[in-house]
Amino acid sequence: MKKPSPESLTSISDKAEGSLRYILDNLAKIKQLDQIVKAKLNKNLTPHCRVANYRDNRIVIAADSSSWATRLKFELPNLLSNLRAEGFAGLQAIDVIISEKPQK
């Protein structure tokens, strides 16, 4: 008897429901928010920072190191104002964490 072929990741995600659907939808929103935030940041910062989460009207941005986190913190007041003006009126704060860059 022949083994069934494994399903592709796209096929699985297209059929997802429940908790998996929630996680995939949240991931898509974070990815989109990451692009918006990077468009507003100083170009020197963008390779070293990424949106890690969005919860309770707070954006969590991960920086590669403490030095990049410090540079990012100087940009936060302008970034927060710009995001609020562009449709994130309920945004309360931006938190910065230090996290190594994910491996590709």
C-alpha cells in the first residue's frame, strides 16, 4: 500500500481553523505591522529591529542588541506619534526587547 503524500504548508494553512487560524492571522498582522514600522524608522535601524508582537494596544519591537535597542528608544516618541497619526490611534506604547536576530 502506498503512503499518502505529505500536504504542503500552504494547503494546511489554507484549511486551518480554530487556534491555528488565530495564530496564522495574528502572524500575518504582525508581519504587516513590521513593514509599516520599518517604513517609519531610520534606515540604519531597520535591519536590526523587527516587530515581535502586538497585544493590548502595545507594539513589542525586538532589537538585535542592547546598543540597537538604545538607538531605537531614541526614535520611539516620533514613531509612536507617526503610527497614531496613521491609523493606530489606540496605540498606547511601544516596548523594546533585546532578542538575537532569527536564523534564516
